[in-house]
Amino acid sequence: MNATDSVLAAAAKIVDDFGHHRTADYFAGFAAEATFLFYTHTERLDSRAAYESLWAKWESEDGFKVHSCRSSHQKVQLIGEDAAVFTHLVSSDIEFGGEVSTIEERETIVFAKYGEHWLAVHEHLSPESAS
């Protein structure tokens, strides 16, 4: 499998695990030192552990659950042999407080190669605005 296909496969796994609310598998797609920028959160999360903590808080305090997630308009840009930028549009059905809403977003995930595996090292979400 070439590098582009490997990054696409790593991204697809993250999307699938997120979309099925497989929390441990989802977070396994990110390096421990990964950073996260979410437009819905006031500060940058500086580690996977910080995001895991926020996720657990959403679950316990807000009834957070992911019902599904769909990815489209995918693009991979390779940077040398060990880094890649993945961009796509993402549509997720998310539950908060017993109400399920569909959220449309643009997402950038930066991947780095660790041995033979690609792990996400940065994720940035933005709202998808209508044209």
C-alpha cells in the first residue's frame, strides 16, 4: 500500500471508530502528544489525554454520544516520507442532552508515520458554512 492509501486508511479508521462511538479505538488513532483545536472549545488541547478527559466529561455531564459519521471530499498531501495532511468534510450525528443533531464540519488531521503506522498528531475542526 502506498503512503497516500495508508493515510486514507488511517483516517477512515478514525472516522469509523468515531462514528461508532468506539472510544478506545478512536483515541488509539492519535499519538499521545497530539494536539486538538475545536471551534466548540475555548482552548487548545495539548495531548490525547486532555481530549480523552474532555470526552469523558461530555459523556458524564452532557449525555454525549456519537451515532454516525460520514466523510467526503478527502484529500491527502504528503510532506516528505513521514508526514501528511488529510482534509475532508465530515457530517456527524451527535447526541447531547438526549437530542441528536447533525453537525457539518471541515476537518484537518495531520498525520506522522511511527514505524509502519500513521498516527494523527493534530486535529483541527471548523464549522462547514453554507455557500
